[in-house]
Amino acid sequence: MSTDRRTLLQAAAALPLVTAAGTIASSQQAVAQAPKAAVTLASAAPAKDVTRTLAHYLVTAKYDDLPAEVRKEGVRTLLNWVGVAIGGSHHQTVDIAVAALTPFSGPAQASLFGRRERFDIMNAAFLNGVSSHIFDYDDTHLKTIIHPAGPVASAIIALSEMQPVSGKEFLNALILGVETECRIGNAVYPNHYDVGWHITGTAGVFGSAAAVGKLLNLNEQQMVWALGLAASQPVGLRESFGSMNKSFNPGRAASSGIFAAMLASKNFTSSDGMIEAKRGWANTISTKQDYNEILGDLGKRYEAALNTYKPFACGIVMHPAIDAAIQLRNENKLTADLVDHIDLKVHPLVLELTGKKTPREGLEGKFSIYHAVAVALVEGAGGEKQFSDRAVTDPTIVALRGKVVPVITPGIDPAQVDMTIVLKDGRQLNRRIEHAIGSVEKPMTDKQLETKFSDLAEGIIPAPAIRRVMDACWNVENLPSAAEIAKMSVST
């Protein structure tokens, strides 16, 4: 795993495309070796039979094959996803989507987390995918910046309410779906992302199709077709960041994956090489195709084990700065009136992705390094409340963000920040962050994930239900029906 990350970091210094988008991960597994640049076609796996080999793995992979640590991370992925899906369920974005789709919904087959409405599984998957991503508080595969759970969990939890799915079957499908999307994402990242694709949507649809296909017991040929039909539905552009459209992307990836797998289950055909063919997915949407990232060590190397969870409800590239600001605030009992200015040494990607100087609403604040630092210093936190419409218009925060001065600095990785707060009395307070909270090196604990879950679910589902839902997630492997989690996660 570290070799891949390390490659991206070192290639960033020499390759503009990689610098622009290839090193966002906050993981620092990337410093010790000097491998070949990651933008060349890998020779370890030929550019043929990629789709079929992946399909064969998916239909034969068993729950008992999963290492214990991979299962545990899958459970943590589920817990985090359920929490953010409940938490985002009453955002204006979800209200609008529910109103827009209600006239066209089919049978009431599946639940909406945190709400009373029920929709057909296609629309339920879409809406839960939107809900789980709208806060930008969901999980992150740092090597690709994919938010893995949204497209996959949203699809299979909806399916589990339509047909029997045991907890073990559900967890196996979740992990296989996450593995699929992250491996496919690895194969084209960073070039695919750099040109403007939102990789959570474009790779996420493969994870959704694979996971749903697994639960539908597709045979190998049908899984090939499901992956091919997924390849025909890439969704999401980075231009949407800061708007409701961003959360549309994982939601649509979830429903598109169901669409693909359902059609394939009835023998709706596709090309057998839709991922790797000359005019297939990888060659069409990226100048980099590393098929060894898809096929190498299948069943041995698990990208799903590298999933991480956000302690702050915003773009991951701002997390080091928020971490530094909160530490300095708390250690020195800082208030906004004491601050003259705040200097930040950052990687170019920080300003590329989060350079909005004057956010006007909460969704824009999630992509403003100026707001993120200011609100962290004022309120000592970076949760959803700090990226609300209220926060981005708070006069104290607005005034302080004008004092934030980010400077692109050679030698600073996207996972790092070097912050100096200059006070009006002349004192200078410095903090350099190498690994922010929530990174692979400093992961959130189970207890921290529960606290995050409780904060998100409070006031949306009954207080006793919060504990019951968390326990159900932790014990998903023992549930006779995974649908129990959805049914106990609705508002009353």
C-alpha cells in the first residue's frame, strides 16, 4: 500500500498532472522508497481480460476469505456511513430531492435513513447516497480521495429491504464493493481526477454494481456485464464541488450500480472488456491505466482496509490546518481578537480545491481553507455546525478569515501544514502537522466514531434508537437480516 502512495508523492515533484491531483491523501505511507512514476502503464497485468478476471474474483470471493482486520474495517465503514446518512437526512438538499422524486417513485420498498418516507430501491439508494455525502463528512480512501461507502452501502442496504440478505452476506458485499471501486480508482488516479472527474461517482458505480451483483448471485458472465454496464455510467465532475450537485454523484453511482446489476441479472449484455478495451472506460476517461492496481494480489491486498473517517465535515485537504488551529487555540486559550494574522504553508492542491475566499453558504465553506481555519480558531471544532450557513456568515469568523494567508510552499505535502499564528502582541505560535486526526497514521478510534455518530443522529432518531443502531452496526455479522439496520434508523 505504501509504495503506491509513495509513488504519487514523489512523482508530484516532477509531474504537473500528478501534483495537481495525485497527492491529496493525508496518509504519509509515502516517504521511504523511490519507485518508478505512477503514470505509466503497468506491465504486471496485461490490458486484456481485466473485466473478466475481476468478475471471476467477485463471484467466487467468500466471507470466510476476509481477514479479521478487513472485516473490522468494513464494520467501521458501515457504522460511519449510517451515522452520516442519518445526519444529512434533513438537509435542504435531501428535502428538495425527496420532493422532486416522490411523484415518480415506485413501490415503497426501502427506507430513507433519518426520515419516514419509503421509496423504491433505486430512488432510496440515490437519496441515501445524497444524504450520506451532503455534509462531506463520510469515509475517504486517501490514495484516491474516493468516498467509498456512499455508492456501495446505499445500494445494498436498499436491496436488503427487498430480498433477504444476512449480515454476513451484507458485510462481504460491502467490502467487495469498496475493494472494487478503490482498485479501479487506483488504476486511473490521479490523471482521471486531475482532468475534472469526481472519482467517487465515476469509480463508485463499479463498487455499487459489484456489491449488488454479489447479492444477486450473478454468475461470472453476468458480473462481467454488470461491470460493463457500470462503465457506461460514469457520473460526476469536480466543478460541482460546493453545490448540491456534489452529493448527487455518489447517490447516482449507487442507483446506477443497481440498474447495471439488475439488467445483467436478466442477461442484458455488454462488452466483455469494458474496463480495459481500447475504447473502454479506463482509456476513455484517463491518460493513466495501471491494471495491476485492479488485479494485483486480489484477495490478499485489501484497499478496503485503508479506509479512513473524517473528524471534520469538509474537504480532506483542509484537515491538517483545522487540526493545527484547534491545537493552538486550546493550548493558548486564543480568541479572535488576539490574532493579527495566520500564515499557512500549504501544498498547491489546498488552494486548487479549497481556495474559496468568500463562501456565501455552508456548502461553499466546506471548500474554503480561509473559513476552515477561522472557524476552527473561533469555535474550536470542525463539525457540521462549523460548516453551516450560520457559520459562514458569522461576523467574527468572516473578519478572521480575512487574516488567513495560505502560501504555496515547496516541500509541503497535501497531508501536511505549517501554521504560524501571529498575535497582536507580537508573539508567534507555530504548529506543523504531519498526520492529521483521521489519517491512516492517526485513525479515529471506535469511541470517536460513536461520538461522531451520536452527534449526527441526535434529534433525528429517538435517543434510545441511537445506541441500538450503533450496536446493530457493530454486530452486523450476526444479524439474520441486514435490513434491520435500515428499519431502526428511520425517524418516528
